[in-house]
Amino acid sequence: MRIALAGTPQIAVPTLEWLLTSDHELVRVFTTSPKAAGRGGHIVKSDVARWCEQKSIDCIEIAKADDFQAKLDDIDCVIVIAFGILLPQNILDQPTHGFINLHFSELPRWRGAAPVQRAIEHGDTHLGITVFSLDAGMDTGPTFRSATRERDPQMRTSEVLEYLATEGVTLIKDSLADISAGVVPIVQGSVGASIASKIGKDEALLDWNLNADVLQRKILAFYPNPIARTFFRGDLLKITNAVLSTTYEEKLEPGELHVSKNTVLIGTSDGILEILSVIPQGKSEMKAADWARGARIDLGEYFG
């Protein structure tokens, strides 16, 4: 088939790499227009755009749905992976076989922008991937293929997405074969449906009065974006990884710090977290123990 792919972040790249070696023809690649990033407001191209540059493949930047007009008439199917723009039905109907989406949950569980983040945050025991036919709804189209994997309770969103993006290549391959064979996708049910809303920076501010396991899941879920955060001595401190601590026997109040040579512990409402890595304000990510040595933390100091 003559295939186009619409994607923005790195998780679209494994499918792009497969398409180059498949029996399908990768005719066109779409990505979202570059956006300002960082404190300097520098314009940054998407991961997909940079991949296309490396492969000397033309990449069409899309700012709004109407930009697809006149670019789909020679396409059999468009694969969408984390593209970030909702498309109306008249655009979805243009390719011969429409648009299919690789979505990172087992639908109808976690429809929306942040399925992996919400699954980790809520403590789901399994994670999923689904290939479905896009319609004008929010991840409501009929499904071709899906799979589930047991969730590693120590994996952050970044590692999960990398893993699922690779696993999803097989689902894309099989779904395209289904389409070629005339297989009709299965209409989604609504039982168990939930919305995985985008996570804002305000939501990422940690409340140390919560349970330790809840806080650890938030830290894992919110990495690499927007990254869980707290305050220390009035400065913002981002927390990028943490584990539940079972070895420290003394009680710590919620937010209270205890620092030893190689560990940084923080109290919660019902237990203790060991902070593994942090991003201090204006600095790069580092081990929490290295940060603590530089900060010279006193007894009785608190996060928050």
C-alpha cells in the first residue's frame, strides 16, 4: 500500500524505520509545526522531522487539520502516532482506507492525550497498545489489533513508551495486512472507558501528605513531561525517579528529609520514599545523593 505517517515524537520512529524495509511504500511523512522550547524560546523541530532529515525524506509540517487538504488523494492509508492534532471526518475519509492510529492503551481504557501516564499514575497492573481506525471522536474508532503487557512497577513513562513503540510495530504490520485482506475492525465498547487527560505543571506539584506509593507512581508517570516537582529552600526541584524505601526504620514527617552518604529519603503520610535523581533549578539532572551533598542539607529540613 501507499502509506503516509503522521507523527511528532520519538515513539513514531520505530514504525517509520519498519516502513522503510516493508513491502509498503512510504510516500509521505507529516509532523506538527516546530514550536518554541526552553527558556530561550528556541524553535525546535520534532523528533520525526529530525529523523526525516537524517534519512533525506521530505517531511511536511502541519499546523492545523486543513493543511492536509490536497496531500492525501494518492494515499491508501495514513498511520498516526502521537500526532497531536484532532482531525475532522472529511479529512479522515480522504485516503482509500482512512487513518489508523497506534494508541498506547488497550482501548477503551485510557482514551486521550496521556494514556501511559494515567495508567502508571493509577497503578494499572497491565499496559496496552491498540491499532484502531480513526473517527472524529476521542479515540473511539473501531479496533483492528490490541495487546497487553504486564507493567513493570519501576518503569517510568519514558521507558514504557519506548518499549510499547517497538512492540506496536507488529500491530501496525498486522493491521495493514488486515486492511489489505478486507478485515472489518471491531466496534469499540464503552465499558471501562476512561479519559487520560493531559498532565499540567500544577498537577505535577507533589503533596507529601499523600501515600508513598501514590507519590512514587506520580513521579514515574510524570517523567519526562512535565516532571514531578516540589520546592526546597524556595527553589523549584524536579524529581525524576524514586523508589519505596523499606529499610529505614525511623519515622519521618510528610516532606521531612533524611540524608545519608548515598541516600536521600523523604517522609510521606504512610511511609518513606528514596529519591534517586533530581533536576535542581537551573541545572541538569543528577543523582539525588550528589545534589544533597552539594546542598548541605541540615536535620529537620523539608520539601514543599
